[in-house]
Amino acid sequence: MRNDSIETLLLRHYGSSAPAPISLEQQLNNSMHQEEAAVQARQEVITNWQQRRVSRRRMLQLVTFSGAGLGVLAVGIDALQNRQRPAYAY
């Protein structure tokens, strides 16, 4: 897709005789500022996680519990898939 300006896209869509949308520039600026704030907040969270120290004990807990959780989930899914319904149920 070409990187057209907003003006070019509006002219192509509405034509040269169409009036400009009310407060379009202000809406675009607000949208841009909101997106910029969201990106900055995400970057701060990523930076905080990268700088956080994790002890070996906590890492072991995460690995153990996540592995155990996945094991329980797998057993539960297997039990649901292999469940037999009696012929008289329906």
C-alpha cells in the first residue's frame, strides 16, 4: 500500500468538492497522542520487566507450577476427550 497523506486519501474518497470533516486535524492529533502514550506505557512495562531481578527460587517456582498446571490441564483435556456417554443418555 502506498503511503499517501491524509489529504490525498480524503480527496480520492470524497472528491475536491466535499467539505473537510469538522475538527479532523484535532481528532487525528488526539488519536496520535493516545497511541504514543500507549506505546510509551508498553515500553515502560517492558523495561521494568527486563530490569527486574528474579531469584533462582522464584524461577524454580514458576517452572514447577507452570509445568504442573500444564500437566493437570493435559490430564483434564484427555479425560474430557475420552469420556464415554452411556447409550441411554439421549
